[in-house]
Amino acid sequence: MTPSYSLTYVINFRDSSNCSRIQNAQPGEETLVLVHPEQEPLADPLGAKGTRSQDGALFVVEITTADGTHQSLEWEYQLLQLVSQVLQPRP
């Protein structure tokens, strides 16, 4: 559980290369995922580790901030792919 005083991070879907990396992740692969504080969508993105499960069904994002705070987000991969396709900026 995240303490109430800490920031909650979310995936940055405004970055097209971030969305592309998520959409192209292979089962068992780790990739860079950009995140930002939920309440600060225009904040500088923070790099996090995204990992697609070996069976390809889940995608876990692990966030560690400079102060050592750790969070993880877990998505069903098909849903995450759909969300990233819908929200990905168009050129």
C-alpha cells in the first residue's frame, strides 16, 4: 500500500515512443517505461522498469524514486496495449 503522503505514479501515455515500447514488448522482456506523478501530468517523466510476464498476460511497471520510494503497477497486457493505442499521440 502506498502511504498517503507519497506520490502515486502513472504511465506517461503522452509520449509516443513510450507507448510504442509498451505495445511492442515481448513476453519476458524488460523495457524502459516513462511515468509521472498522477497529480502532475506535465512533470518531467521518471524512468521505470516495465516487464511483460513470461506468458505475456501481464505487464508490471516498477518505479523507484530518487528518495528510494518504491511502487509497482500491474496491468493486463491486452488492456494496456489498447489504452496505449487509444491515448498515444498522433504525429
